[in-house]
Amino acid sequence: SSSVSHNFSSSAAGTMAQAAAQDPEFQPVDFMAQRSRRPPPQPLPPEAVQVAATVITIRWHAPIGTDDEDKRYKLWVATDANFGKAEVLDIAGTTTMAILSSLEPRTRYFVKVACITLGGEGPASQSSAPITTLGLHPDQNEPPTPEVLSLSSVKLTWKPPNDNGLPVTGYQVFWRRVNEEGGALEPTMDVNIGAEPTVDITNLKGGARYVFGVAARNEEGLGPVSDDSLAVVMPAIHPDKPPPPTVTPEQMAAVTVRWSTVNDEMLDPTMTGWKLRYSADPEMVTDVVEHSLQTCTREFPIVAMDHGKMHYFQMCFTNGAGDSEWSDSASCVPPVPKPPGKPAAPFPRVPVVDHQAQRLEVRWSASIDAANRPFGQNLGYSIRVTWKWPLPDDESERKPFVKEYEISGNLEEYVIDAATLECYKEYRVQIRAANVVGWGEWSDPSEVFTVPPPVPRPVGRPTVRRPTHHSFVVQWPHPNQGGAHIESFRIRYSTDEYFRTNVAEVHDVPFNLSQCGVKNLSPGTTYWFQVCATNRYGVGVWGDTSLPNKTLDGNLPAQITTLTVPQIYNSFVLLQWEPAEDNGYPITKYIVRYSKFPNMRDAKIYEEKDGSATTCAVKHIKKDEPYYFQVCAQNAAGGSEWSNSVEVKLPPKAPRALPDADGQRAIEA
């Protein structure tokens, strides 16, 4: 486009030069300047972007064709669609947005805009759609003006604040009690009232300093609270002399003092507190005890008094003006305290874990005195454990059969180490309570209880090693021996992990061993093992279960390597062998065979012997002829390899057998 513009400009310049040369009066026309001096077209109506209570943000679009021109805008703002009393704003620059402020809340506004360029002011846009500002809560009130009406009431008045277009529907009034520096002495109080700008605040305290505030409310909510008013000090009158208190004797050298005001309806609003004093001196000169009490208090207990002696009690009433005169005296003798009542029989309990008594827990209910009287708190208890009942009356005869434990505090439970008790005795427990006077009566005895015998602690998880077809070696750690020395161990094993079936036990394993071989197991079978200890009190709990362990799988019997001919006679010989290793399955039989050739060619079965046999007599052997014999073992898995062969050859003439040096029968030549 730049090249086109450039060519157009060059040709136009040449044409104008030629015209000027031919006609000296020729004047060129600037069409671009004429275009820029035209008024801009009418813009679109503006629209509201954001609306608040007193602010509207307006946006519009620049007229078509004025994007590159210098321009400004004129803005009309009115509350009627005809713009009769419109406010006109001049917006400089190319911006197409304006913020209208200082508007009235809840008011409908109309806005239109016109564009102004070098060509003049263009036509104004159509009016925007009606734009209504939002409502607003009332402005902050001025501080209210307080006026004292009576000893306990104030009248507040104030001017209504600007309601921001919405009528005030009510007020919230605040007040608080402050000190001379303005610090709050009590929490702020408040009350909601109607639209009238006045209210009476009552039940204020005489002599107290107060400040007040107020906030207006309309449909949009509560406005800000006003600043504090000037402080008001309520008037106070010196209180009248109260009547004497009422004193009631209680248990445990204690009394309860009760009282009332002179005139609750008139004086309670100005009241700041009470004072109570008492002494054994009727003139209230010596040994006087004084208490300052809160306004709402009407009853006060006094404990641990000097019992059996007359005491005198007086009250006075205080408010902002000072203290009243002390009341007339009321008298009372605090009762002599008594020991606590007899408690109910206690509840003993011996928790047992792994057959071991952990502790003796003794629980009881508080005695009657402590349960029913707030001043009769017990100072402690004594627990008596006895293994003889009934107990002898004489203390010296009773002492060998009891153990006593004294505890302080108002408890209801105590724990005794079970190691101090013996397992073969029948025990009972009694309890009694103590207070400032002394010990009360012993309770009835508890139910009989015993301590489980201290059998050994559980043995730890055993280790299983050295598996064979029929055995394991089981090893274990030594446990805590409990209440007596360990006498032996026991081992149990099963093919069931939870020992529900197929359980066998090995007893009387010596106490000084920590491992033992377990035999007669089945080959190729998984077993679990447990170990427990015994002492003179009994058998302990079975320990943890071992990991699963499997015996070696069964196989063919081992080859016999010990076939011999220990005896030779005239017409027969005796073959003998050591029992074959069964390799997991019992030997069911032995088979003996023979041949006339060393390589056992054409061998024949001579005899089958049962699995317990270790010898075989071979008869009717021909003399002076060699024979070769072998033996094999058989079990459920099959037969073993044949043993090495042995040669037998009877001499032509039968020898006479004589014993030789090693006990075998030798052959004479």
C-alpha cells in the first residue's frame, strides 16, 4: 500500500506542476484537508461498565472514520431522558471511558456523547439505557447528647444523619463503662430501637462513668458508629444499712452466710458490690476477717473455722458513693467436726497379662460425709489388705496378717504392686477415710480375691534349624523366670499354624538347655513350633510361634555299604548288613539276590526280608563253587541301589568252626 500511495502522490504532483505552468492563476485543492474538516459522524449510545451508589463508569466507541484524528468528546449527564437539566462534561484526549462521581444513590441517570474533531462537533449519540445507582447505608452520625434522668438512667438524643436516599428505619445505640482515661471497664452494650432519634438507657450503675454512640440503619444496612459522646458520670447516693445476714451451721466446722439487698428494685442498678466480715470478737475489733464480694453474690460458704466458739457476722453494701453502714451482727457457733462416715466396701481388681498379675487396683466410693457435704472433704484414705478373716481384735495379733497403705488427697482409686502379694493366699481389702478430726471407721471387707501364680513369662520366638527327613533342632531364648526358678521347658509342634490339630509335645527339656532336637517327624511336611517354661507354680504361656519350617522331602533308601558274611557253615552261610538310611520313608523290606558271576549276570532273587531284618541265612550251597550276593532296601519311594557284592565259596570238606580272636566264627583248612 505504501508503494501505491507513493506513485499516486508522484503523478498527482506532476499533473499539478503542468497545470500551474499553463495557467498562472491555478490553485491546487487539498482533498485530505477538506476530509479532515468534516464533522465526525454520530457515535453509538454509551453503556455503563460499573455502577455503584455514587459512581458510574461509562464506556463508548469512537465514531467510524475518526480513529487516526485528534479529537475530544462532550458528555451529557441528566436525570431525565430529555436532558432538560443536563450536566455537560468535556473529555479531552482519545479515551472512550469516563467515571461519573458524586452522584445520588438510588437515582436514574441518562448519558449521551458527541465527538469533536478539527472538522467540528459531530451529532450527539442516542441516550444510553437508564442507569440506576445503587443504594447506600446512612452516613456516620454525630455523637449523641446524653442527659441524666435518674440514679440509673440517661436520655440520649441526636441528629439524624444523611440517609443517602433511603429513609432511616432504625438505630443501634452503644454504651460502655469507662475509667477516667476512657479505658473500657465492662463489655460494650447495645440496643436496637426505632427511627426516632432518642432513647432512654436504664440500669446504669451509680457513680459510674459512661460513653455512648449511635449508628443509623436503612434498607442497605447499618451505617458507621458515631464517635463517643462526652462521658457522663452517673449520680450516686450513699446506700442504706442492710439487714443482718442469715448464718447456717454446716458440717466440718463450716457455716453458710446468706443475705439480700435493702431494696432490690431501687438500689441494685447502682450497686457495685458487697462486703462481709466476721470475728469471734462481738465488737469486731480483733481477729476480723473481711471478704469483698461481687454484686450478684447472695451466698458465701466459710470453712475450717474455729469450731465450738461463737462467731459474729456483718454485711455492708457498696456503690459509687461509698460503703453503707455495717449491718447488725448475726451470730453462729460453727459445729464441731466429726470423722468421716464408714465407706462402702471397696472393689479390688487384679489385671492379668500372659498369666502374670500386673497390679492390684482398688476402687471405692467416697464416704457419706464427702458425698453430701461440700465442706466435708476427706484429707486422705487408708487401705488395708489382709489374708486372715476375721481379723484378731488385738493389734499385735492382727499386725502379721495385714498390710496398710496411707494415701493423701480425695481420691477414689489406688494401685498396689502385685509383687507384694503372694499367689496362694486369699485376700480381702478394707478402706477408711480421714479428715481434720481423724480417721473414720473401716469399711466392710471386699470380696475375696487371689493373685494368679507367677508362672514363667512367655518364651520368645524359637529358631528352627538343621532340617532332616524326620527331625529339626529347635533353639529358643531364655525368658523371665517369673516368681520362681525355671524347672524345665516344653516344646510343641503342629502342621497347623494355629495349633488346632495334629499337635504333639516334648516335655521335661532340662532348664539349662536352650536347644533340643525334635524327632519322628514326617518327611516333606511343614511344621510350626512353640516353647514354654515351667516352674513350681505351673506352666507358662506358650511363646510366639516360629516361622514355618519343612522337613526334607522323602526319597529312595540309601545304598547298603556294610554287607558281610560273618559266619560260614557246612552247607549254609549267614549274610549281615547295617540298616539302610530310609531317607524319609520307612524301610518296608530287604531283597537278597545271588549270582555265580562277579558281575551279577543272571542274578536271581534269593529271599525278601521285612524292613526290620539285618541278616539272612543262605542254605544248600554247593561246595567248592563260588557264589556272589547283594542286598537292597525298599520303601514307599522305591528300591535303593544294590549293595556291593560279597563272594561265598564253601570248601570241599566241611571245616570245624572255632571261635577266633574277634568273636567271629573262623574256617579251618
